[in-house]
Amino acid sequence: AQSVTQLGSHVSVSEGALVLLRCNYSSSVPPYLFWYVQYPNQGLQLLLKYTSAATLVKGINGFEAEFKKSETSFHLTKPSAHMSDAAEYFCAVSRVLSDKVIFGPGTSLSVIP
Amino acid sequence: KAGVTQTPRYLIKTRGQQVTLSCSPISGHRSVSWYQQTPGQGLQFLFEYFSETQRNKGNFPGRFSGRQFSNSRSEMNVSTLELGDSALYLCASSLEIGTNYGYTFGSGTRLTVV
């Protein structure tokens, strides 16, 4: 069965500092991987996705993630945090086309002025 | 372009009642998925519909059911509500079935069971 773990349920960074949110997946076959962001009282918004093309994926709002098969990881980064980045971030995985998407538990990001 | 619309936004029901939630996907999107979000369990997959057929199903009891109409709009129903059903129910639409497209989520329906 596939699964997703996100290390750190809560991460705090200073404004302007590097953002690093960790995601590790478990999948018996090459996966499709996603990062979503959720702002309070809203649904989830797709940040970026990996679908077996380039291993370094660029998304919206300056975020990017790198697929590392050897480490079964798909960590999300942003060089410089902004106050507006404060939100809940979810990593998600699916195995093949038409498979259901499994979400990780989420990481709450706080940005300190 | 209108987004995914979920109605109602908030709902309060009594234990034992039933409830129906509605989701209108983005125009042209044919796949609709439903998730339950709670602080303790996170996002749990309920089911996915495509072309009026249920294509995937999560591990929820039979009290949870859904359907999709010919215009791709979807409804989910929960019968015999329990206190533990209190959650944010999220609907997500996608262009086609197949997760490499990614989802567009609605703002959700907040269900409170008292």
C-alpha cells in the first residue's frame, strides 16, 4: 500500500529564510507526487506535481520540489519565506493513472516577521 | 472561469439524521473526488466518480454514498449521522480520471453533528 509521511507537523521559519518541508513516500511502483497548500477555511490548492518528467519541479508562488527516488523523498522548498506563505501544506501520492490520491498528514508552516 | 462549488458551506445536523452535500466541478471537468478532513485523521479519501460511475472507493462504511450526474455534478450522502462524522468535506474535480492532472478543490462543506 502506498503512504506518505511528512516530518514535522509544524515548522516555523523567519521571513526571508529558506523554507524546507519534508515528504517521504512509500510506493511499490513509480509514483505521481503532489504538493498542495491549504489556507484557513479554504480548500486545497495545487502547488506542483511530479509525473515522471523532470525530477526538479517548479510550482507556483516560488516553490519547487525535487524527486529523489533513492531517498523516496519529494521535499518542498522555497528560497525566501514570505508572510503570505503561512498555511498548511500537504504532500500527496498516487501510484498510477486512475489510482486514488493519498494525502500526508500535513505540515503547518508559520512565518515569523 | 468558475471554480469548484460546494453547497452548503456550513451544516448542523442531529445525530441519526441524514445529509446530502453537493459539488459542482469546474466546467469541462469530468472527474469528481470526495475527501473527509478532520484534525485527527487528516484527509481521508471517500470516493471518486467519472462519467457517472464510481471508479475508486475509500474505507468508509456504507452510510457514506455518492453519485454523479450526467452534467458531472456530484452529491454525497451520509445516512444515520454519528458525532464522529463532524468534519470538513472537500470535493475535488479533475479534467479526466487519472491523477497526473492534479485536483482543483472546492472550499468544502463544514458538517457539525450534534
